[in-house]
Amino acid sequence: MLDLFTIFSKGGIVLWCFQSTSQIFTPSVNALIKSVILQERSGSNSFDHNSLTLKYKLDNEFELVFVVAYQKILQLSYIDKFLDDIHLEFRDKYKDDLQNRRHFMDFNFQSKFKSVLNHCEEWGKTQALLPKQMRTFEESFKSKKTVASMIERRGDDKDNKKKVQKVVEDKVKKESVKPSTNGDLTSEEIMMANRAKLAQKMGSPNQKKSKQPKSPKPAKEGKKPRVWDLGGTSKDLPELERTKDKPLENQEISADVTMVGRMVGGIKDLEVESDSGSDIEEEEDQPKEKKNVKAKGVFSLFRGLVGSKNISREDMEPVLEKLKDHLIGKNVASDIASKLCESVAVKLEGKVVGTFESVANTVKNTMTQSLVQILSPTRRVDILRDAVEAKRYGRPFTMAFCGVNGVGKSTNLAKICFWLIENDFRVLIAACDTFRAGAVEQLRTHMRHLNALHPPEKHNGRHMVQLYEKGYGKDAAGIAMEAIGYAKESKIDIVLIDTAGRMQDNEPLMRALAKLIKVNEPDLVLFVGEALVGNEAVDQLSKFNQALADYSSSTNPHLIDGIVLTKFDTIDDKVGAAISMTYMTGQPIVFVGTGQTYTDLKSLNAKAVVHALMK
């Protein structure tokens, strides 16, 4: 049933391997190492690649990895037990050799492997025949209730009835409701009393009107028509009419020339300031009282020290719980924070630490390293280099921007356009947002401002920015295709495709986006997201990626290549959205928007972001 089982060290040395078929499993194992183990995503012990499911277990004490692979269509319930058992058997048999780092010896493990596998397969068959166990009391909701809340005391019911009866009688008296002849309240009288109670609680306007006499209000005057003075004593109509005989294209724009020349070359790194101190420390290291400070300071050096022993999950649990709350407070999505803490626990469980290393510092340092690794891009996105390469082949370099409504796609597209002009690239903006009112006019305004900053006189009569638009209501994919063709004929270097904002659950618009990307095949697809959101960012990014894969009707769909994180200047040190977005796709954050001007565009500095996140 198993296709592959292998044991290898984290240094890449294969200690033992079992293979039941002639299939080549090297790409799948390499994908596991590259996408999970090296990228600090080992919170879940399962990984799918092509038609295989790979499950793994880490041994942090001896730095080993146990990997088992089987077909994805199979449901093998004994795999987790098999990994645990085979891990213990291998450790017990070769413990001395592993401690002495004898990785090049011949591990005779065939017989033990077969016996453990047969035992686990038999265990799986017996488990499948057993009926499902009922939920225990500890797992039920009732077990979480306190004992005091479930105790019924004598007299409580009578007291409650008396209180209700008294309230009803008081309300009846206030409303002058006469009781019935037999002394009990009728259903109609109870209804009137309840209405009076509700009116008093809600502050009924009818009661206020009955208690206070209504004062007469003066008659409201209607809106008076505006009288225009055409005699010249005030602003006349020709002056107020700003568009007549003055087309926007012919109006001069005063350019802020101080921006010019500030973005030549690569984009500067982002700097994140954080004034708050770290609160991920052990409570034992902070004395609560001021007396005997010296004595407590001496003894606090030895509190929390674990000595030369293996770290267990119980040791890390309180620190990880505090760390998880800290990450959520810094705007990391709760699901991502749980996975990060679980990944750290898997990475540290069983690891031997030094004598003077505390659990809190070990966990915090490991989390810091993991976050830096996650934010560090797996591949370099060098737009300037790729644009020069595309220009050498005589074609324009194309970039498509997508995202939900109101995140700042058009604004950040203009910032990127300014950066490209600063580096002497001619840019064509394709107005493919044919849905939102004013979208084309917004891009036209940006085009005029950018051309004012870089007038044609400084570039041999060439307009550095042009706008390709066909109005509203047209097919966005067709406009993008025409824009790319026009750029190729006009020898324009880069095409920036601005798409309409759409919610991630809007299926027709997501199909239109997938069609635009499939038909035009842009070199770079950038997802524009806000730094303000936490859990919502994960949902948006994952559904955009999934929609591009589902609606592409292609065996190798073009997914999101990078992320543009906007409104970063509004979040202080709550930078968790960067972690959430990068963790979901593994794609890098290419640009970070930090303001409203064209120069407010930065490159992500992973160490600075993690420093702000962990403070």
C-alpha cells in the first residue's frame, strides 16, 4: 500500500529507504523539503504533490526526517501510528550510532520495517471494524460548565415567581388595569402589563408624549432658491463653469519637481519603528515586589532554565499560548498564528538545549527565525531586469493588478508607473476597469500628472506614459489584448493592466479575471491587499488564487506571482497581515505602499517587519 518510505537527515543524507514501485519519487520529496521543511511550514504533517500524499515526522534531537508516500486516493488510517512506531523503533535500535553521528553506516532495518508495517496494517483493519465511540463527558459542552451554575437551590423558583408577580402587578397599577372578578390576571391583562414593561424599558415616545405636553413648533422654512448676481459683483456663471471651452487635457498641471530623481534604481527598503517592549517573556523572570530585589534577581537567573534535556510540548505550551495571543494582537490571522506556533512546537519538540537557555527565549528565537524565513522570497522578483530582458526580445513586459474593491489598485499602479518612468521605461496603462464609475478618468489624471513630472522635452519628445482605454462596459480581456498589441507596435516597454475591484466570492467577476489572465498571459500577476486586515486577507488571497486555478481551464494555470501591500502607514507596528498573506501563497511581497504621493513606495524588509512583529 505504501509507495515510499525513507529516512534522511536534515543535512540531506539518506539513511534508509523502501520503495515498492519503480516510480521516481525524487521530485515529490524535493518539493516537500523545499515547500514545507525549509519554509517553516511543518505545522501540518501532510503534504500533497501531484498524485501523492506525503506524511512526515521530524526528529529534532537527531535531526532526522521520516517520510512516507502513498497514492492520494487511498485512505490509510494507520499512517500516523506507523510513523510514530517506526520512529521509536529506529531511534531505539540505532540510538548510539545517531548520537555519534555515524550517518554513513549500513542500517539493517528491513525486517523491523516489515514487522512494524504489518502490525500497523492489522491495527488499521481492526479499527475500521470497531463502532464509533460516543463522545466522552470531558469532550462535551456540559463539562465546561461550572458546578454552581447547574445547582438548583430550594426556594429559587418561588422567589422568581414572586418577583415576576410583583412586577406584573406594579405595571398593571400604572396602566390602570382592573383585575378580573376572580382575583387572577387574565391573558389580556398580562399582555397589557408586558407591553407597559417593554415601553418603559425602551423609553417609548408615546409615554413621553403623554407625560409632557407637546409644545408647538415653528413652521419649517423651505429651501430658498439661489439667486445669481449676473452684474459682476460676485462670481458669475462663466467663471463657475470650469469645463466649458477648457478640456482637461489642455489644462496645465503644476508638477512637484522635488519628486523627480528620488526613485532611480531599486526601491528602498521599508523601515518599521516599534517603541513597545517585548512581552513574550517568562513571568518568573519579572519579580512583582520591590523588596529583596537583589535576592530575587539572583534566583530569577535560574528560573525557567531547562538544563541539558529535551524540550517537551508541555514545557512549550504556556509560552506558545502567549506567543499566539501576541501574534493575533499584531494582526496576524488567528489560523495562521496557530499554524506558526504548531510549526515551532514541531521544530523544537525533542530538541536538546543548553544549560543556560530558557524555554521562552528558545521559542521566541525559533519563531523569529521562522518568520524571517517565511517573509524571505523563495524566488527573486526583479522587475527592472525582467523588463530589460523582455525589451531585448522586442516585446513589452506586462503586469496585471487584481484585488478587492477599495484597496488602492489604481493609486499603487500609478506609484509603480512613476518608479518605472524614473528608470527610463515607457509605460502604457491599460484601463481594464470598465465597471467602476470614474476609473478611466482617475487613470487619465494620473497619466497627466506623471507626464507633467517627466515632460516629453526631457525624453527626446517621447511621452513616457500613455493611457489605452475604450470606455466603459467593454470586455476587459479584449482591451488588455489590444493594449499589449498597441504597446508592441509602438515600442512601449511596459504595460500595466488595471482591473476592476471584485469580491472574492463573486463568481462571474472571478471568471472574467481568470479569462483576462489566461488570454493575455501577463509576465507578473500582482494581488493588491490592505495591511489593515487580518483574517480577511487570508480569505481574499486564498480565494483569488483558487479562482484563478479553477476558472482557467488550463492544466498549468497562472496564479498570483506577488503581493502589493497597501496602506502600510496606517497600522503602526501591527504588521501581521504581511505574514498572513505570504504564508498563504509563499509568494513574495513585491511592493509596500506607505503614503499618498508617488514616492511612497517601498520594498519589504523582512528583518524589520519581524522585529516590529516580535516586539
